[in-house]
Amino acid sequence: MTIIEAKGRGEQKGITLQFRGRSIEVDTLPKIKIEMVVKEEIVDAVINAITDTARTGKFGDGKIFVLPVEEAIRVRTAERSRENP
């Protein structure tokens, strides 16, 4: 699992900040990106755990993208894993 702090924007609108008496429109908002590689057998359980825990019902809750991982290569040893990344 990797957690990345990022800035971005989805369907929610930007925010307006006051700086030195001026309004500034900020159209990117702080985000967290989580990347996980899990066994195919537990994909649905992981999705359910994330959506049950993270859902607020408001714009900005995020999206989950499910992609196949065809192979994993450990850089240190060049070990390859096709069946069980």
C-alpha cells in the first residue's frame, strides 16, 4: 500500500480564500491517493471496506479504480511473480 499526498479536483468546486484583503480562487484541493495491490479473491472485500469507511455522501469522496496487475518484479533481486503479485 502506498499513500500519496496530492492536489487535484473532481466534481466539487474550488474554494475561495482571502489573502491580504483579496479573494483568491483555488481550484485544486488537497487529496490523498491510496494505491494497493491485493489478491483477486479479496478485491470486493477491500472495496467494501473502503467505501463503507470513507463515504460521506458529498462530492469529493473519491473513486476506486480496479486494474489488473499482470506481473510484479522486485527491483532488488529481479524476482518475478506472475501468479501472486
